[in-house]
Amino acid sequence: MKLLIVDDSNIMRRAIEKYLSPFKLQLVGTAGDGEAALTLFRQHLPDLVTLDITMPRMDGLACLDAILKIKPD
């Protein structure tokens, strides 16, 4: 299962990665804002995405709307 971690805090991205590491997920990328996340999402089409709500450039809710248009499932 492919994972994308999205949070504007580098500390949180690393914490989420560390917390989820026992689950044997394939980390396909990390992003600090919604726009970067969409680029990575289009490239890798991950199965699981963690999204921060408040981020610069594009917040998590807007990013989620765009992700669901790309891959509704």
C-alpha cells in the first residue's frame, strides 16, 4: 500500500512517517503544501494520504477535493 504524507510541518511529517513505519507502507513522498501534494499524488497515485488541514498555498480540504477528482476511490 502506497502512502503520501502531507503537512506543512517537517516535524509532523517525520513523526507521522515514524508512527506509520511498523505498518510496512511504501512511502512514495512527503509534501509541505497541497500543491506539492497534488503533483506527487498524480505521479504515484497512493492508496493512503495523510493531510494537514491548515497549510500554505492550498489547504488540506481543497487538496482533498482535487485528489478525489483524480482518484475517487
